[in-house]
Amino acid sequence: MSRLVIGVFADEDHVVDATRDCRLAGFEIQDVYTPYAVHGMDEAMGLRRSRLTWVCFAAGAAGCAFALWFQYYTQAVNWPINVGGKDPWQMPAYVPIAFELTVLIGGLTTMLALFVRSRLFPGKRAKLPAPGVTDDKFALVLLQRDSSFDAERARAILAQHHVERVLESGGLS
């Protein structure tokens, strides 16, 4: 049975330093809850860079290619119209549509990928580790999987970084 040790902080600098020290001490960090984005938290937790940028790039490139292909197909292949003897494929005229579909498809696909990866869906209830996390508190959640977890050492590290309170829980799912 896994248990959680939750340190609640009032300052973002303290939670970043505590996160870094807990990770370096070998504790498994389940998550860090903050009311807003905290610079340096990804590095403190030891997280890799997000791959969502590649999803956005691939989806945007696919959207641009689709827009250009569709405009070419409708204007030059399926229903070519001779307008003043001009070539039916005039690239400068198709750039705005291609740009708009690049942004639209790239943005929507990135949003959907983020929701799928984060397991967010409509109606999901938030499970917060401590009261005030969405207002003005910061929570560092350490995962205790087995008996080798040294809770006193974890409490000492958290105390070095001005923890307000330390909570223990049965686990978040």
C-alpha cells in the first residue's frame, strides 16, 4: 500500500528548493501542486522537456499541407476555372488559408493531446492534496511505496525549507 507525505509551503522558492533536495536525496516525487506556474519547477523535479511542441509542429505541418493540397485540388484539378487566362494555381492567393489552417489544426491538436496526456476530461473531479493549493499554497507530494521510505528524513528536509505543515495520506489515485 503506498502512502503520501505532503509538505505544504507558503512560498514558491521554498517549494522549489525542497523539491530539488528531496529528489537529490532519492525520494520519489509524485507531484508538486502550485496555484500558478513556477519557473524552475521542471528542473527541480527532474522532468524531461515536453513533447507537445513536436505534436504542435507535426499537426501544423499536416494542416498546412492539407490546406495547400485541398486548394490546389479544388482550383486546378476538380473544377478549374479560366479567369483571364491565368494559371489556376496561384500560390500567393492560397497562403492566408494555409496559414489559418496551420494555426487552427496545430492548436486544436495540441490542446487535445494535452488533455489526453494529462487524463483531463469533462466532469473530472479535482483531487487536491491539501486545502489552499489552488489559492495561495504550494504542496510537494512524496510517494512512499515501501518500508524503506524514511519519513523522518523527509520531514527534516521539508523542515529545512520552511514547511508550514506536513500531512500524511493514504494515496491519491
